[in-house]
Amino acid sequence: MPDQLLANYKSERQTAKALGHTERTLRKWRAQGTGPAYTKIGRKTFYAISALEAWLKARETKPVRAA
């Protein structure tokens, strides 16, 4: 049952690996309020896949054309 409930979430470790950063970096981002939205359950931190996608999308930049 818990596997189904958390099917749309990634653990802190999974998220760090997917983003190519460390868990420590994610903790730093949370403290600064700059990282993706997260959910705390007790001492564990989870990231909704949809929140990660939205956070990445918000950081997209378009290339600037050279004059």
C-alpha cells in the first residue's frame, strides 16, 4: 500500500541522483527556499515528480540570438 501511495514521489536520495547533486545540496536549497517543493513525513523528505518537473520548467532559459 505505501508503494502505491508514494508512486508519484521520489525520495531525497533519488531526487539528488536524478538532478546530479548531493542530498546535502537539496538540504541547502530547502533551507534557502530555492529548491523544488517538497513534502516532509517525519524525518523523511519526498519530492513530487510533478513538482520537480515544474521546478525544472521554471528554470528553462531560451538561447539569446547573436547579433
